[in-house]
Amino acid sequence: MTSQTLNPVKKRSGRAPKVVISEAELNHIEALAEGAYQRNPTLADRLLEELSRARIVKAAKMPENVVSMGSHVVYRDETTGQETSITLVYPEHADIARQRVSLMTPIGVSLLGLSEGAVFDWNTRDNERRTLTVIRVRQPAAADTPVAGT
């Protein structure tokens, strides 16, 4: 879906946006990163780097407007104005036909822990640098959340 909106983009500070991760998800995400070293060491390093700078919070204190596992996210490519809607999931629940994007993809790693309004740079598969903005984050109903290991 392509959409042009008039939402202002937050000014870039030159630093990476803040990352918040739920303590309940941390062990599973760390295990995924460590397991990915054989297949994709660059992605694994990127995920561990994001985790190392994240603020870890109790699940009950996780802000509603922050991307976590199972979150429905709308983000905008500031170059094209195109908005994309996805749900961030663990790899075993990924299904691109249903817009269920694995955490263990470059965009999944980039979105994890960001809040609405966060602006970040992302490299496409063609190594083109894009600026993306998180427009909306919606948390799933408890029954809809994929549970680790199921």
C-alpha cells in the first residue's frame, strides 16, 4: 500500500533510536542470535548489538507503542512515501504472504524495540540506503501472540 502522509518526521540526532526489549523475550532472542552465527554472522552481530544497547524491561512495563514480538507495525519509507504493514514474529512463524516477518531478517532486527515515531536508516538488498519511520505499533491480543517454542 502506498500512502503519502503529512506526519512530521522526527529530526535525526545522528544516533541510533532508543531500543526497549521485554525481559520475557530476551533469552529467546539471544538464543536466536547466537544460533544464527553459522548462517548469517552479520545479522547475528547486528541483533546482538541492538540487544546490548537496549533497555530491558519487565513484560508488564513494556510500552504499548514499542515494537516487540507479535507487534503489528506500520512503517514508511521516507524516500518513496510507501507505507508497509507487517507483524514481527519468531522465524518459525514467518509467512511473507501473511505479512508475518521474521525477527531474523534485516528489517526485523531493525524494527525490534523501536517506538512509534522512531526514524532509522536501513540498507535494501540492493545496498541502497533508505530512511524509515515507524508510524504505528499495535500489540496483539494475548491469544494472537505466538509463543516461543510452539
